[in-house]
Amino acid sequence: MAFIYPPFKRSLIINCRCVLTDYLLFLMTNIVDTLRIDEKRMLKNLAITQGRFMSESVMITLTKKGMSRQTAHELLRKLTIASELKKKPLKSVLWEDEAIRRNLTEKEIAAALNPKKYLGTAIRQVDLAVNMTVNERKARLLR
């Protein structure tokens, strides 16, 4: 048997939820309104990784050249770790590797390491999230 709150408590609970939701929206609005993007700082933060954050792009480039995804993934994992341990840019570590040089030119490596040219699956993920939200809202309206 389900417990049912008396009417006065139900309205109190609903009122509290409304006030709390309003406050959360107020906080989020302030956060979004004051959010600023510091492009120079972002680029500086990316530079700290010496290109390692772009290893997925290199892996995808290798798979497009015919290397299996598993092989490319394992190779990039090892080379990214080597880049970190040696404190060397990923680009130079990649170029020193024979398997990489067999599959990619220096120009292709540079292109794969360019963050302005690679968004990964970000666009698809945003589209999926938007579509899921739209479908959920439509389903609620049909109830």
C-alpha cells in the first residue's frame, strides 16, 4: 500500500520543489551569464599536453589509412605514454616511430594534430543529446 500525503503536505512539497527549481535556475543563469572563454588560456592549457590530447585524431587518421583500430589504438597509447615520459612533443615521438612513418607523411601528422581541424564525435554527441531531449519532451506531451 502506497503512502499518500495529506493535501496540505502535498502542496507544501510542490511549493518547496518549485522554489528549489527556481533557485537552481537562478544559479545556472548567473553561471552561464558570467561564463567567459579565454581563448589564449585555452590554447596555453592545450600546449601543456604537447599534442597528446590529439592522439584520437591520429588514431582515426591511421585507421583511414588501413591500420586496424585496435592496432592503431595500442600504438598511439604507447607513443602517447612515451611522449609524456620523455617530455617530448607527440609530433616528434610519432615521427620517430617506423609504423607511423610507413603510414603517414609529416604533413598528415601535422594535420591530425591540428585541434582546429578535429572535433571527434562532439557534433554527433550534441545532435544525439538534442534529439533525445526533443523526443522526451514530445513523449511527455502525448501522455
